[in-house]
Amino acid sequence: MRKLYLLLNDEIAKINPEIYGHFTEHIGGVIYSGIWVGKDSKTENINGFRKYIIDKLKAINCPVIRWPGGCFAEMYNWRDGIGDFRPVRHSFWTKIDGRYESNEVGTHEFAEFCESVGTKPYFAANMTTTTPQEIFEWFDYCMSDEDTTTLAKERKENGRSKPYDIPYWGIGNENWGGGGNMTPEAYIDLYRKYSSVLKSMKFDTKLFACGSDADNFDWTMRFCEAYKDAYKCIDGYTMHYYCRCDGECIEYSDDDWYEQIKRAMYMDDIIKRNWNIISAYGMTDHLKLVVDEWGTWHKPDSGPSKGKNLYEQQSTMRDAMVTAITLNIFNNNCDKVIMANVAQLVNNLHCLFLADEENCITTPTYHIFDMFKEHQGAKAIRTLFETDDISYSFDNEEKSIKDLSISASVKDGYLILTAANTGLEKDITLLPEGVGGKLENTAEMTVLSCDDIRACNTFEEPEKIVPTKKTVDISKGITVEKSSIAAIKIKINDEK
Ligand code: AHR
């Protein structure tokens, strides 16, 4: 039995609900056939959007959704997605998958989809093929009060009089790559133009700037250096990290499992090292981290569309494990990370849903977001526990990973503890002990596990991997079985 000390008064910070955010890009089957089925579809829908997904997103308290890309955003003209005439265009992805963008879903549709879900939209603004003027006008069109500007009147003619609430805007996407292939210095120069225009507007919006690709710390250093004179026109520093292995999605070996987990755990280093650079420049009050793309990236074609939808992949217990580890890392770094968006919501990389016409199912990743949702808005606390190393070999190299990932938070008189046993061989029994307060013995425990770690939910068998609930006596220890994830809710006993 391993002791787990829960330092009830040692607060890290409040866990911003937006850490549990999502991402929907106009790519492959994410929008068309994913969230959007069309108003005349036989599939149950709300204004053309799949009702099943809306209901399921409500159930996990979805806090924010990023749109319309990704790389797609860097060739997007927002005017194509308003009014009656929707031009068909080439998109960033046309060369790869041969699909053209119909623009059926645009600003009104997406913002109203967010309203149906009860979530906040996070728009990604193009800075590769547009000018600040066009984004200035998009702000005006979306957010100006009724009947004030000509663009607000145009919005009304298009069916919406009151303004949309778009609290978050990304200025560019991956500008070190697909978004203009810029240097950090060139990006900052351009960012200054955009932000000076957009920050002069009356709207209370947060602007996020394009940060590093994973561990490209050179970008972060040069970014901070170039930005230091213009300090304070950024509200968040975005960062992308895919724990890519590019291997088989389902038929993976045990060593592949461990290597995937090692790469997921690397998120912690990436956060801390970027943060160290930002701290060295004294910019931690403005450059909080926004991890607006993260997830696994396996070989393509494992999803139900069999390759038709670009980057669509299935999701197994391994993807669920990566989700749990990553969310634990975000909770434990919630003093640095203010938002994160898993890529992507449906029919794509690390997704929560797989859909095709009337079929739609949740993946094991969805269940982790459900099990962890109690952390949203809670106070993250520090924990102390021991880990063992698990050894494995990958690419002829001997490697090891820790066998346990944990985070804990306190909300409304309850402790929320989420624990993942990364090993494939041994169960781990934890003996939780409240430090600075007492815990009640009887607790609720939810578990996601499956005897077959390569199993996944399918249209034919949608509930192969679903969570189970039980009541436990924590004074006897909580067993987190091998390759499983547990969420435990424990009442804090405030009697002295
Ligand atoms: O999520 C798929 C793509 O990955 C996104 O469009 C891009 O930003 C990233 O490279």
C-alpha cells in the first residue's frame, strides 16, 4: 500500500474550467458529418448540429471550443461564411484530401452551436492571407451592439440582432509553420499591428499570440526578446504539443503503450521549460499558457470512415490514459496553464466522438473528460506520493516511465482525486491521507478500465469501454488497477 498525502491547504491555483476545452476545425469529418449534419438531415439536430453531441458536451460542462482552425484558419475569409451566398473555396486541406470548403458553417452557425451547448467560442483569426482591417471588421460584425455599426446592421439582416459573445481570439495559428512560415521576430512585428488595432476596440476580449511548437524553446526565447518592448498586449501564449508516435492506433505493442505514455508525460517538461523562459523575462502575468492543440497522432485510417476523413483515428484505452495523464498535468500546472483544447472533437485525431450519418458514439477519451469534470473551477492542491519506474525498450533503447499520475483539487467541501495507473502488470493500492484536514472514509469512485487495452468503442459496440461506479472505504486503501484510471470524490470532514 502506498501512502498518498493530500495537502489540503497547499493550493497551486484555481483550475480554470477552460483547461477542459475542445477544438473543431474545418478539416476532414470534424465539421461536415461530425458536428454538422444539416437542418434537413434525418439525424436529430438543433439548427443543423448533431443533437447527440450537443447533449453530450453539455453533460461534461464543455467550457470552450476553438474554431475554425488550425491550419484552416490561415486561409479563411470570414465573409465567405455569412449571408445567403456561400462560395465554395479551396481550403488549407484541399491539396491533401481533395475536399473543397462549402462554407455552409460560418460565424452565425458556429456561434449559435456554442450557445446551444452553453459554451464559449474561441475564434482563430487569420494573419497569413488577411490584413488587420479584415479581422477588425470581423470583431465589429460579431460583437458590435445592435444597430450601431453598418456591420452590426448586416449581421441583423443575416438573422442576428444581438451581438455574439466571442471572449477569446487567437491571432494566427502555427505561424512558425503553415501560418506564414514566419520567424518569431516577424510574427511579433505583425502581431503588434493586429493587437494595436484590436485592443483599441471597446470589446472585452482576450488575444492569444502564437507560441512554440512543443519543445521549440528557441521560438519562446526569441518571441519574448522581440516582445519585450511591446509588453502587455498579449493575454495568452499558445502552444501545441501532439505526443506523436505515428504508429498503429489499435494493434500496438506493450512497448508502444509505454512510449506513448512517456511522450504524453513530456507535456509537463514542455510547460515548465516554456514557463521558465517566460519567467526569466518577467512576463508571467501576461503570457499564461494556452495549449490550444494537444493529443495523440497515430497512423491514419483506423476510424470508421476508413481513411475518407483526414486524420480520423480510433481511440483505445491508450488514448484514454494519455487524456488522464495530460489533464492531471494541466491541473498540477494550473498556475501556468489557463486554457487547453484537445485536438479534435470528432472524426479526427484524439477525438471524443466518432460519427457518420445517424451513427455517433463516445470514445474512451470522452469518458475521461466526464470523470475529470469535477476539477473544473476547483482549487488544485499539491500531493505527495511515491512512484515506481516501469522499464521498457523502444527503438533499441532502454527506457522507463513512472507508474502513476495523480492530481487533486478541492471544491464545495469535497476532495476530487484523479489517478492513472500507467502499468500493464501491477495494481496499485493508495492510502489517502488528508494533511491539514480530515477525509471521510466513505467515498465515490468511478473507474475506466478494460481487460483488453486495445479495445475501442465502435458503432456496432458503442459501450465496450464505459466507466463503472462504486462506493469505497478509503481507510482500507483504494486500488487503481493496472492500465486503469480512477476518479474519487471524498467529503472533507470539517469537524475539528
Ligand atoms: O489538428 C490538425 C492540425 O495540426 C492543425 O490544423 C494544425 O494547427 C496542426 O498542425
